[in-house]
Amino acid sequence: MKKSLILVILVELVGLDMLAETRQWTLRECCDYAVAHNITIKQRENQCRQQELQLSTAKNQRLPDLSGSVGQNFSFGRGLTADNTYSNTNTSSTSFSLGTSVPLFTGFQIPNQVKLSQLNLEAATADLEKAKNDIRMQVAQAYVQMLYDMEIADVAYRQVAIDSMQVVRLQALVDNGKASGVELSRQQATLANSRLTATQADNNQRLALLTLTQLLELPTPEGFAVVRPELSGLSGTTGIPSPDAIYADALGIKPEIVAQQLRLRATDHSIKIAQAGYLPSLSLSGGLGSNYYTTSKFSSDPFGTQLKNNFSQYIGLNLSVPIFNRFQTRNNVRNARLEQESQQLALDDTKKTLYKEIQQVYYNALNAEQRERSSSEAVASSNAAFVLMQAKYEIGMANITEFNEAKNVFLKAESDHVQAQYELLYQNALINFYRGRDMAF
């Protein structure tokens, strides 16, 4: 007896320790954690950084460049000497130069390239937000599935509890000779099936937990649990906005729409960049240079003296006027216009896809609302029928088959009601998500 008491205390302590280590996560915490650790989102962030570098490169095109060069040449054999005669001599020369150039006019190519890079960066940022929204939706769906499987497991264990009590009751009646062993065997078989259902529910719950933790990039589902939201306020929910109202809210905030609109604006600058090929370009250049020469059989000035004497500077303007480049500029402009048309079609397609998604969510929400209301009424009626049948069964006015049928109908109604409640909860959260509101519940 003493050992049993110690064992019970140890089990309770271990259970309390495991409970203390288990953290319950809300949907908001799950979404935030998944966004912070998802690999796809990190790849999108790198793409944004690449766009930032491209924007910096475009802006830096306005700056002057600077280059330096050093050359060493050797000449062997017959060559021209300093006194303007030819002889077999060996010569060497060393040259130094430093040059720079500044673009003064490029047919407005540089400012349009800067604007194009800026719009591409904003579009990449919108793509990043779209990736975050996608992972939030996946997490919310897995979260709701987890809640649903938890509730189904609770229903299954309530069924086990009811069947267990009936087995105990029938066992007592059999012991007193007031019930047959056949009835007891049937109830024991029913209890075994209920336990199998509960085991399956536990397996589904564990798989749902694994799916959710994998979305969160957690190394293991151990120590992870979710917070069950309050479902009592869902009954009688009304006032679902129309698809057009939801679409009007979503049109200006959904990142996939924003990204396509930005890319459509960027095509204007792509056309202007292509049209810059028709215009002349003007650049300013300047530089410094010097040389050092030596010739065999002739004396030469010292290195420093030659560098000083041969020191030269230059500055100049370079105007390039395009005349004919095999229709390359014309085709570039036409190609840019075709890309603009394609981007407009992509924007229209994205808008249509968004509206279809909103329509689907709207009708799913209506169906979930009606199903929740109907299943709530079914739970109330089946519960009343089960309570009545249980009372009749306990006084011998109903058999075990009738009792199990009433019980199964009641538990099925409970299961359907739970599913309808979480479906309505999820669809309402999706509507808020499309309207730019918090998806948490």
C-alpha cells in the first residue's frame, strides 16, 4: 500500500512537470513564429535584399567612374630612333594613366532605371508579404484542424466513459442475476469499439499536431499545445459582408494585387528605357597620363624627369548619336509594350482569382453558419432523447441496442456541432483576413 501511494505521487509529479514544460500557443503566436522561421519567407527576404542592391546600382550610375592603368612595353629589332633614323635597337616604355567619365545625358535612361528598380523593390516587398500571408493561412488551417481533432478526441473519450459506466452497471446486474451475460458481452464489445475510436482520434490528433509543428519549423512536437478559443459566442452569428464589399476592402491591401499593380507601373519605365535608344547620349571625360622611355645604345633621362616632362592631361565631351542599329531599338520598344500588355493581363487574372477566392469564402461562411445553427439544434434534441433513453434503459424499459443507438446519435451530433463551430470560426477568420484585419481568434 505504501509503495502504491509513492508510485501515485511520483506519477502525479511527473505529470505536473510535463504540464509545466508544455507551452500553449495561440494562433497569433503560431503565425508569428512560422513567419519568423519559414525558409520560403527567408528566401523572399533575400530577393528583397537583391532588389535593394539593384536599386543602389541604378542610382550609382549617375556617379563618375575612375580607372587607372599601368602598361609596360618592350620592342626588339629595327625601329625608329630619336633622330628619325631606323636602326636595330631595343626599346621599352612604361605608361601611367588615370581616367574618369561622367554621364551627362543618357536619353533619360538612368532616372527611368532608378524608378524601375524602386518599383521592383516594392513589388518584391509585396511578394514577401504575400508569402507571409500564405504561411499564415496554412498555419490557421492546421491550427483549426488541430482544434477539431482535439474536440473529436474529447467526444470519443466521453463515449468511452459512458460505455464504461454501462459495463460496470451491467456487471453489477449480472452479478445480482438481473441481467444476462449476453447483454454484458454486447456492451463490452461496444466499449471496445469506443476505445478503438478514441485511439484513432488520438492518432489523428497527433498527426495534426505534427503537421502544425512542422509548419512552424519546430524540431519536435513534444511540449507543444494550442489554446482552445471560446466557441460559445459563435451561435447566432450574422452580418457576413457581401463578396463585393469584401473584395472592395481586399483590392487595395492584398499584397498579390499590390505587387501586380507595381509591376504594371514598372512597365512604363521599361518602355522609356527602351525608347532611350532613339536619343543621343552625352558624357564628359578627363584624365591624366605620363610615360617613361628607354632605348638601347642611347642615353635617356631619369625616370622621374621623364614622368614630369611627359605628364599630360585631357578633358573632352563625347556625343553619341544613334543612326541605325539594325532595328534593335525598335524591337526593344515593341517587346517592352508587349510585356506591358502581358502584365495588364496578369493583373486582371490576379483580380479575378482573388474575387473567386472571396466568393468561395463567403459561401463557405454562409454554409458554416447554417450548419452550426442546425447542428446546435441537433445536439439539443439528441441530448434530450439520449437522457430519456438512458432513464428508460436504467429502469428496464429499453434494451441495450436502443440505448447505444440514442447514444451514438447524440455523440455524432456533438461531433458535427464541433466541426461546424470550428469551420465557422475559420471562415470568419478568413473573411477578416481578406479585409485586412487580424486573423487571430
